[in-house]
Amino acid sequence: MAPIGVGDVVPDGTISFYDENDQLQTVSVHSLGAGKKAILFNVPGGFTSTCSMKLEPGFIEKTEELKSKGVDEIICFSVNDQFVMKAWGETYPENKHVKFVSDGSGEYTHLLGLELDLKDKGIAVRSSRFALLLDNLKVTVAIVDSGHEGPFSQLESIKMMMMPSISNLPRDLVEEIVYRVPSMSIRSVRLTCKKWNGLFKSRSFMEMCIAKEEAAAKELAENRMIVILDYNVRLMGIAVNDNPSIKSLGKLTCLEDSEQVKISQVFHCEGLLLCILKDDDWNPSLGHTRWIQTRSASAWKGRDYYKYALGYKNNSGNRSCRSFKILRFTDEAKVTEETDLPVNPALRFEIYDFDSDSWSTLDVSPHWLIGYDRGVSLKGNTYWSVERKVSPLNDHIICFDFTRERFGPLLPLPFSAWGEEFASLSCVREEKIAALLQSSKTYNYEVWITTKIEANNVSWIKFFSIDGLDIEWDYVSHKSFFIDEEKKVVVVFNKEGIENTVEVIGEVGCLKKWRRLLPEPCWPIVCSYVPSTVQIKQHKGVKRKEQSD
């Protein structure tokens, strides 16, 4: 049965309670609420800690205020017998108005469509936490939390009870009110009604949220970064001011079976994330979540050596209409465990198109080697550092143009480096590319950023250089980093033995270093994150059977 919602008339049913004279009364819900404004709220069980300490006391404390808003009846009921409800009510001697009623059989809870199966907890069927504001038996506000230990906020529910006319408020004011709801209560708000659920999908509301988040980050001088921690994707806030700090702002939880999924790589492009799973050939991309199956790798089992990139075809100025694609390829040898000798696999370059939901093979004959598997996405294209096959030095970068589906020419780096000296590339506010060099001869750090970057042209300027003797020496090879242009610092994510570290480095040396901050076996990966309203379009066939070559 569908849960009751705003606009519905509550069904009639029989409930029991002890009145002020300690007499058992059995009445219908309609007889209690007809012609009145009433609050009807339910909890999983009397005497439970959350209900006793948070939910019920809140309604009792706010009784007079609620009645001043025109509320005639406040009714608390649960799937407990009338004796339990009577005893529970007596634990609140200050209560004068809240009725504790019994739905002992759970029949009325079933009529509301708000049953909660707790058999796995050894309890049987109870009720979801919810609060309904009724006007002559018609629901005008509904707040529901289906979890028995979920984030139901009695404070937020009471506030909603006090604002029965919120649907008549101007849209911009409604957006402002909903934006201020704590994150733990958002699910309850979305379940209130279709109109409010739709609000979270509207472009204007998302743009307002993004603008406020960016303003808050700027006020706190925080860089918002995507970091892989323990094979999970997290959003981190990293401040590089006079007192550098780092904090977790949230975890990616939209993926199905997210607790079991292990993510080994993540790539960012225009607010979307491409996540590569550690133990499987599935790639979830974040916008709307979409799972994409790769082609079979049966001809060569070295799938760990595949490299990925997320980009889009520049066919429209409208960000929401861009055609996103995934590049997947391998261009290097694999060393077998049996012989410890390199095996040269057939070169393989293939591209996935979100619009057609299909893979195609590209004809590429590289005269270069992409020695590091992480590229940088910028304006729909992806850039990597490369070695020419005639030289082992990192002295060029190359661009893959997703519009043309072709690699561009080799573009010069502002230096030549051996692999251990070069930390690959990083994106600067989705506008520029940065390169980090640590000389093995002088020990100096050099940070360069682009003044111009295109598929066929690049120019660089030195951002800053520092004396590496003031910094604990360690090769920067293949490490994730980002730079803060305004503060003139570089933040390097590193792995030192069994420890993972984050190091903030400025022109005067190391400003801050955190150890054991990222305690997991995988290498820390970081990329700048700029939120947007772009979403990946869904395809009718969400899950596909594996393709063969």
C-alpha cells in the first residue's frame, strides 16, 4: 500500500487510549480529527531511547506554541498495547494535551501504508516514524522516516507543523527554507510531497545550493576536493590559510550496494565523476548514477593496465546538453608473474558514447607512451604526460580531443624530467593545468601553470619554486596534488611506507603535514571538484550484457 501523503484524507480506523479519568476509550480516528486541526505522529515503540528522549518530549514542550498556531489535537500512537502506551504517557507528568493512543494490532498503521518490518531485529512489524498535520482529516504536511534508527528530526517536524501554509509561500522563499534543512533531515523533507521532492531536482534550486556552497567554501578559504579514502569516494574541505586544516564533508552514497563497492580510481569532469571499481569491470558515473559495462577483456587479462578518461563532445554551449564519452585504453607492457618478462598486449583504444550506449574501437598508432594512468580533464578534453618512445624523459603532454575522437600533437612541458621527479598534472579551477617537478639534483620544487592550453597549443609560466632542502625529501613520482593560486601553495597527497600523508608546501617550505590521515592500503588520489547542475542522461537499458570483441 502506498504511504499516505499531502492531499490525502486519512483513513478511518479504531484506536484505544486511557483518558484523564484513567478510563479506557476506544474511538475512531475520524471522530478525533473531524473538523479540527490535528497532529498525528507515530513512533516505532514506546520507551525506546530515540522516541523517549527526542521525539515525544519535543511535541510536549511545544504544545502551547502548536496550539497557538491553531492545532486542536496532538496524538501520539504506536504499535504497542494500550497498557504500554498508558505507562509511557505517565513518564511525562508535565504533559497536559498529547494523547498516547494504541494501535496494538498495527491495522491502522497498515491503512496508512507506513509499516516498518523489524523482524530482522527480533521485534516484528512496527511503524515508521512520521508526523502528519491534518486539517479536517486532510493531510497538509507529512514528514516520514522509514528507518528505525534513521535521521527523523523532531525539531524539524515541529517547525513544519507550525508552517502549514508553506506551499503558498513564494518559490524563492520555499527554496531558502528547504536549503536550511539539516542534511540528515533532507530525506524526510523529500518524502513530504511530490512538490518538495521535485524541488530538489529543479535547476534553480540546485544552482542556489551550488552558489551557497561555493560562497561558504570561499568564506572558509576551503578547497573542495574529491579524495579516495579506503576505496570510498569522499568530499574533503582543505583550508590552506594561516592554520591549515582538512575535514571530511561527505561520502558518496548514491551507488547501489555502496558499502560493498570498492572504488580504485575517480575522474572529475564538469561536476560529474567517473568511478572505476577495484575488483570488477563496471564503471559507475555520478550525475544520475549510471552503471556501464566494459567490453570483454578475454583476449588479454591485464585490465589493471587500462587507463580511463571522462570528457564530452563540444557540440553545444548548453552544459546540460553535452554528449559525454569515456575513453578506455592500454598502450604499455604487462610483466607476467611467471616469467617476470614484459608481454606486449595488442594496443587497444576504445570509446563509450553515453547517447548511443555503445563502445567503438579507435584506430590509434601511438609513437609515445602514457606512463601514468591519471589524466586531467579540462573543457571536455583530457591531457596526460607522455614519454616519447625514443626517450625515457617526461617532457611532453598530449591531449585527447573528445569531439574529434583523436589525440593531438605532442605539446612541450616547461622542463624535462625522469619519472621519479615528475608528479604528473593537476587541474586549476577547470581553467588551467599545473605541473609539479622535484629535481633529483637540486632538490628544488617547481610548480608551473599554463597561460594557454588547447588541443594543439600550450604555453607555461612558473608559478613558484622553493628550496627542497627545507622539505623532507621524497620523490613526487605519480603523486596526486593540487595548487591554490591565491595562497601560492601546493598540497601533495603521498604514501610513505604504511602511512599516507597530506603535505601543504608554500614558498617558505612545508607549512603543514598530516600523517596517518588516510589509513588504507591504496594510494591516495585527489582531484579538484567543482559542482554543477550537469547530469548524465539515462539510457533505457541501464544494465547491459557483456560485449565480446
